[in-house]
Amino acid sequence: MAPHTPPSSEPDRDAFHPDLPDGPRDPAESQLPLRARLHHIRADALDGDTAQTGGMRRFAAISGRTVGSERIWMGQTHVAPETASSNHHHGKSETAIHVVKGHPEFVFLDDSAGTPEEVRIRTAPGDYIFVPPYVPHREENPSADEEAVVVIARSTQEAIVVNLPELYVLGEQPPES
């Protein structure tokens, strides 16, 4: 049996299984449960109704609200030139980051040599970053003229962002504010 190819006159049909009854084209209006089919989220259909930070634009693609996911969130962040986030951590959420465009930098403190030292990870398109739960860090885009774009996957549905007055080594008491 040949794979189903949607007719070219109906490019939006590829989000639905060909053997399921016809129904609303918008997944939010479908009678089928969100978790009963695959979902195709087009690049121009990302959800901008997310927590925002100055100089950074966040867009959700995969979330409980958009596709019914329960244990993963995925989306994009666009970081303006010469922008840095505040120091923060993401609570219990594991975070994976894939660099799509630009050269963002990720900053945290490491004390493996006995003294806390700022570590700056410089990235390039195609690189990945893993941020463990509760690790204080910040993101920076040092470029004077190029936007940085990253894809983010989180192990929680909540967009947990705990802003911090400064970075500290995980395991130490957070500094007094």
C-alpha cells in the first residue's frame, strides 16, 4: 500500500490521518482527542502567547495547549542583538536547547576547581546545550547585528523561570536579595 499523500489543493490536510472521518481542519475544533493523532505545527503557526522577556521573543510549538502533550514542551526563542536574559533557573524542568541561528552564549558558575568561576559556553548553529534542573544561568546574544534563534525542549509544561539577583553554584544557598 502506497503512503497517503494529501492532494496539492489541500496542503493543510497533512496534519490529519487519511482514514479518520473528515471533520474540522483546526485541531482545536476536532472531535478527536488531541492525543489520537500526529500533529504538524508549521513554522508560521507558532504560538506567541507565552512568557516574554525584553529583547527575547518566545514561541510555543508543542505544548499541552497546542497538541495535548503531557511531559514535553517545545518552541523557539528569538534573541535580539546585544541582549542578555536575567540570571535565572527553570526549577524542576530539564531544558534542551538547539542553536539554529547566531552565536548565543550560555553563562553559569562552576566551582569544580574550588572557587566559583564564571563559565561562558559560546555556541554556533547546530550546537546543543543541556540545562539541568535548578542550575542558575543566563543566555546572551553578544552579536551587534545578528538575531540568535534557538529551539527549546522542556520536560515540563510550565514555563518555569525563577529570576535571580546573581548567579550561584547549584548546591550553595542562593544569595540574599
